[in-house]
Amino acid sequence: MSDFKSEFGFQDCWTQPGRPRTVRSPAAGYFTTGKKSDLGGAEKAEAGTGSRGTTISAADKARLSRVVNKVPEVMVKVSRPAKTDKNGNTITVNRRTEGARVSAHIDYISRNGQLDVETSDGVILTGKAATAGLYRDWMQRHDDDRANGDATDRTRITTSIFFSMPGNTNATAVKDAVRDLAQQEFGGRHDYVMALHTDTKHPHVHFTVRTVGHDGVKLNLRKADLQHLRDTFAEKLRKRGVEAESTPRHARGVTRQGARTPVYKMRQRGITPYVDKAKQREVKRDMQDNGGRLPSQPWDGAIVERRNRVMRTYSAAAAVLAESYDPDDRALGRAVAAFSGRLTDVATERAAMVLSASVARSEVQRQPSVDRGQGKDRPEDEKRPERGRGPSRER
């Protein structure tokens, strides 16, 4: 009888779909050049062995525990520069507009010189004069890149990345984790600065890196690179005693994509963004064209198919853990099975809009009707209030 044991995989849950690619340099978004283990070289364990000889590594079990216990997820966003100005005019990318954007961004992350800004060399810049010096230095380097052909008029001078955690997280640990990540991923290849903000509900770090590296290669972050940064950020936080996870949203049963920052802030202020109005009009038109039903889209089937794969993966992992001799493994298996059973919602944003409109119509229909003719038979003196009735209006 063979002693071969296969290792259980979570590719359908914890890895982003993508095709292997090669890049010119590690600086140009090198993070994911092929299929790579999510475990970061962690040691494998054989405690959770099923009847078919399937094992789940210790690192995978630790991650399963964090997922089912809903450990806080890290947030990492790459900020996209505005394409239009406040008047709706298209912004042409050139040295002048990029210089204005970088200057405004440095003022923003430093709160006009009131907050410390840390450079890639470990230098702390304090005050408006110091941040202005940083701006002049980066503009000079950008001009040098243009002169030697490493940049053009349409090259973005900087790339901005946003690292955040929930409000009860130690802010110092967040900054230390970002500093460690920056040194590992960008140190010696790109100039960058970072600033910690604690004046909002969530401690967060604004990380700004010069797009053109020391070797002349431009930074080109893609979706897989962003996931790598999330994984690394979460790892650095855990090393500092902060519980953090970085699973893709489909692994947590989240169907809808998060809103962009400007849209999110508009919704917080009670303003309906133009994109929301456009989607609502599109949904209404589609329903009118299809007899009151929302037509299915190609991505609807893909969402259901992916959710089924995720649920099957979690269910299979629960079955493996249930056969373990370790009571902790069996307890984790029960938690995983319960978690998998809750991943049934695959409603898209369009479907949520239809449901919200249906609920609103139901509420209106349940309200008692008002008899518009009420009061027609009332005496004339009861219809009109007396002059002295009600608050007086003195002039």
C-alpha cells in the first residue's frame, strides 16, 4: 500500500485567476510572474490527514481559521489620478499637470507640512519647507528621466498606494508593517515616501513611489501585484501581533466589488453619484425591455460557477479535517462547514437595485391610502382656520 499523501489545495479560494507572465525587471510589477504558493515557503504539516491520505498544511489551517473567524481584512488600493478637473475638463498628462498633481498630493499626505513624511532613505521630513524640497527634488529627477529617455511627457511621476486597517488596529504597527513591506518590495529600486494618518476612523498610510525606478524601468502594478501587496501587508502585520488576512473577496462570499473612493465618499454624504444613477437607468431600461425581469448577463453564470467551486473547496477541506485525530482540527472542520454553508448569496449590484426598488414599492403599497375627498362635506367654517388660531406672525 502506498504511503503517498497529496496536499489539499485552495487555488479556487485564495489565488487570483491569471496567466503567468514575464517582465523585464523586478521593478516593473514583478510580484507574480507565475503560479506561486500562497504560503510564503511555510513548513508543511500532516496533522490533518484524511482517509485518502490528503493533508492540509499548518499554514493553510491557520489561514482557514482566520477566514472562518472573520479576521479583519487588509485594504490596499492603488489611487488613480483624476482624468477631469473640477469643471469637468479633461486633464492632459504632461509635465505641468503632473507637477501640479504631485505637489497637491505631497501637501495632502503631509497635511500641508503638519505631519511627518518618511522617505525611502529613512529621513523624516517635517514642515512645509522640507516637503517642498522633496517636490523640487522629484521634479528634477523626472526631468533627468525625460532627458535620458526613461520618461516622456505622458509618464506619471508618481504612483500612490493606500494601506489601511480597521480603527481598533495599532497605528504604529500599521506604519511599521508598511515600512517593512516598502523596504522589501521597493527598497533600492524606487524612491518613495510614506505618511501615517490617524485622523479618520481607520489608521492608514499613504505610500507614494516614484514611477521610474533607478534602473529606468517604470512601475506597472497589475491586479496580481496588488494581491501580492495585500498578502505581504497582512504577513507583516501578523508578525507584529496584529490579526490580519488578505483573501480575495470571492473567498469570503463577497460578490460585489468595492466602490471607488470618490463614489464611496459621495454616498457617505448622502449624494447619489452619477454612476449610480446611470446604473439605475440601465437596470430600469433592461427590465422594461424584458417584461419586468432582469436579463441575465454572462458574468452572472461565472459568479455562480466560481461560488460553487469555492463552496466545494471549503466543504472538501471540512471533510478532511473531520477525519483528523486532532480535536482542534475537527473543531476547525465544523467551523469551515458552517462557513461554507453561508456562502449562498450571489446577488450582483444590478440584482440588489431591483430588490431595493421592489422593497420600496411594497412599502408604498402597504401605507394606508388617503381619502382625497375627506373634508369635502365639512362646514365652511371648519375648512378655514380662524385668524387667531396658530402662532402669530408679528412684523
